[in-house]
Amino acid sequence: MSAEPLLRLAFGNAAADYERGRPEWPDEIATVGRLSPDAEVLDLAAGTGKLTRVLARRFTHLVAVEPSAEMRALIAGVQALDGSAESIPLADSSLDGVFCAEAFHWFDWPRALDEIARVLRPGGLLVLCFNVPNGGDYLPLPEAAREIIERYRRLGVEPGGKILESGAWREPFADPASPFEPLCEESFEHVHVQDRDALVARTLSTSIFAVLPAKERRTLGEELRTVTADGTYRTPLRAEVWWTRMR
Ligand SMILES: C[S@@+](CC[C@H](N)C(=O)[O-])C[C@H]1O[C@@H](n2cnc3c(N)ncnc32)[C@H](O)[C@@H]1O
């Protein structure tokens, strides 16, 4: 299973909703692999900078790469370059660590891994993380909202989560010829607390709705706000962290 280009490039349409609605990352992610604070580190597919902010609290030499200009425009305080996992605008063997949150499943895996191996120094660290539900729904919406969502789904357009759940993205790491060691796993529990409007924004920022024309997304948002009670919504999450080093 591979990512649909239309969907993986759609996040920029929903940059403001993404920033408002998506969960943050626990600080522990920056300590995975125990890189020194003066290590040279990349946040790849940085989006609006949610993991970038966590990494910036630990690392002095940090750069972000993100292909969407709308997402990149919201990254603050760190150099943010236009680029992709398949074409990273950095020199060979120039990094000690590459971090990548909620994005590896969107890449062309063999090309991305060759490119990540190119920019990492020998023994360099690669950290991939994903927020997964921890005993509840990813989107704690009422039943009426679910019915609305179903109406806006395009037939045959699968969300990125399906690729993630399939585990297919881990297969290239099992190849004995991979430049990376086998993946290790750690996880960190956290809770995403948000109000009704942020929960609706989170829904609108998922790839299958980010891809809708702006007017249709706005109407979907209005319909969801109408049926979702104002209040505080808590989503228990587990940040699943997969990490490896260059052989
Ligand atoms: C779900 S967002 C994750 C953003 C951010 N890392 C975070 O944790 O909030 C996925 C990001 O991957 C980016 N993306 C999609 N395909 C990409 C590719 N081939 N190379 C690099 N980034 C890509 C999208 O533009 C989007 O910003």
C-alpha cells in the first residue's frame, strides 16, 4: 500500500486547522537515542512545527524541512527549508539525527530511506513517531458528527492511518541490505485536551478532509460545530516512537 500523492500534499490546505487542532508531542521524544544537545538534527516533514518546538528545547543545531509552503510558514524560530523526504536540501553526512513525526507513512519509502541515509553521519539516528489512540477514539466526536463525516468521505479515498496500521512502512527496515539497523520501539502516553472548535479543526486537518475544496471544508466544519457540544474533549494518546541507527 502506498500513499496517494493527492492526499499527502493536501495538508497545506488545512494548515491553520492543523496547527490549531492536532496534538503536540511529549518532550521525551527529543531524548530518544540520547543525542547530545549540540548534535546536528533535522525535523523532516515538520508540518507547522509541532515536533520542531519540542526538538528546539533540546537541540541548538536544528533545521526543519517541509514541502508545503502553507505549513512551513507557521514554523517559528527555526530555519525551515523547502524540501521533501525524497529530496532533502542538505549535504551528505551532515546530520547526527533525523526526526520525523506523523509523516513517514506518506513517503516513497525506498527513496526516502536512501536520502535519509545520505544526510546522516555513520551511526546517525533516525526517529519516527506517530500519535495513536490510547483507549478511545482518535476523534471523540458524537454519533451525529460521524454521520456527517461519512457524507463527506470520497469513495475509495483512504486516510493515511490505514497505511500506518498496515505496518507496510516498516518492511524496508527488515531488508538485510538496509543501511539501517532493525527498528526499536518506545512509547510515551499523553492526553490531548482541547475545546470543541479545536476538535473540529483536528477533524478538518485529516488528509481526507484537507483535500476537499475550501468551501466544502468550511461547510463540513459548520455542520460539525452544530452537532458537537461546546466543552472540553480529552483524547488519551500514545506517542509510538520507532528508532534506529545507521549501520
Ligand atoms: C501529518 S503531517 C505531520 C507534520 C508534523 N511533523 C507534525 O508532527 O505535526 C504530515 C506532513 O508531511 C508532509 N509531507 C507529505 N509528503 C511528504 C514528503 N514526501 N516529504 C516530506 N514531507 C512530506 C506534509 O506536507 C505534512 O506537513
